[in-house]
Amino acid sequence: MLHQACVASPEVFNETAWLPLAIQNSPYGGNSSVFSSVPFGLYGTPPDVPPSVHGSESNGTIGGGLWKVNLSISPLASEYVWGPGTNAQCPGPFQVNIESVSPGHLYTGGFFLWPWGPQFGPNSSSDAGEPLQFNMSLTQGDSTVLFHNGFVTTNHATISTCGVSTKVVPVRSSFLDVWIPFESGGRAYSPVVTLPFAESFSYTFPANFGTWQIDNLSAPGGPGGGWAFSYSPCP
């Protein structure tokens, strides 16, 4: 019986890189915290102690957790093959394989604090223009894949503490999208991978301090993760 199958070609990309486990923006003047963990056994992680991050940031700083993995990419194509089976369409042009580096490597702490990279540290009143990649060092394999964690548009009710007390808001996310840039045959590609990470955030906004516009990154069509902010003071 002739049927259509999705067939992977030999690898066209193989590299070691850092994968975001969680990225948290802290509101200007306030605080944030996050907990995120790789599901048990996913991507070859140890079944008993999966990588996790539990951290906090404040006053506009950005941080979280990174997890070192091996990435490999193979092109996919639909082909007709003989034998039993049902027709299967390819889910996309590439198959991305992620494998945890053994022994596991995990970084937790602040992002965009290194002198050789873009600076996006304390007292940032807006997450607009946040870089799409974080370099751990100048060594090859010490940079992250691409992510979108900055403020782009207001898609959630604003938070204001003007004339009122402190507000604490819990936020949950069930996914995080990342993009893996590579070149093959003289062309540039960036396939997206949706990471099924359950992330718990908490944001604290100080009393009588200002108004924060919110970009809810986990809204439908968004890149996943928590919130991004743009601050303005009380009138």
C-alpha cells in the first residue's frame, strides 16, 4: 500500500546552546519572582532531579534560569512510501531535537549584566527593546537561542497603585516559545520550538507609586512566559 509519510533527512545543524527555563521582568519600583521546572525526563533530563529555577528580581531588572542543551536540526519532507500506514503530513519544515547536556548545566541569576553585551539592568522603566538573546560569555556555545520577552503592546488591564496600597499579582504560563537561528544552503532559518514549561510568576507593585502598562506574553498568539512592563509615574 502506498501512503504519504514524513521523513527526516540528515542533520543540517548541531550546536550546544543555552535554553531559557524562565525569564522574568521585574516592574520598575517593584519586585518579581518565578518558579519553573523542566518536566520529569523531558529532553533527556535526569528523571529524579529535573532542572529548575526559583529566583527573584527587582526595580526593572531581568533574570531567570538557563539550561544547557545540545540542539540538532533535520529537514522534514513528505514522501510516498510502500507499506501499511496512514497518510501523515509533516508538522513543519524541520525536526528539532533537544538533548540535555550531561552532566547538566544550569545558570540562575540576572540577564544583560555582562560588560560585553547589551545592558538592560536596574532602574529600567520599560521592557521595550529588550534583547532577543543573552550571551553568557564570548565563548562559542555560551549564548542562548532567541526569545521574545520584551514589551511590545498593551494587551492586559493596566496596574495602578496611585492613591492605593501595594498590589501583588500571581501569573501562570504553560509555554515558552524560542527560536533557533541557523544557516543551511546559504539561507537563514529560525524554526520555533514551544517548550511545555509550567511557570509561576508573582509581581509586586508598590503603594502610591505609579501605573504599569502590561504586555501579557502568554496571551493567545504571544511568545509565552510572564509579563513585560512599561511604567509611568502618578500624576
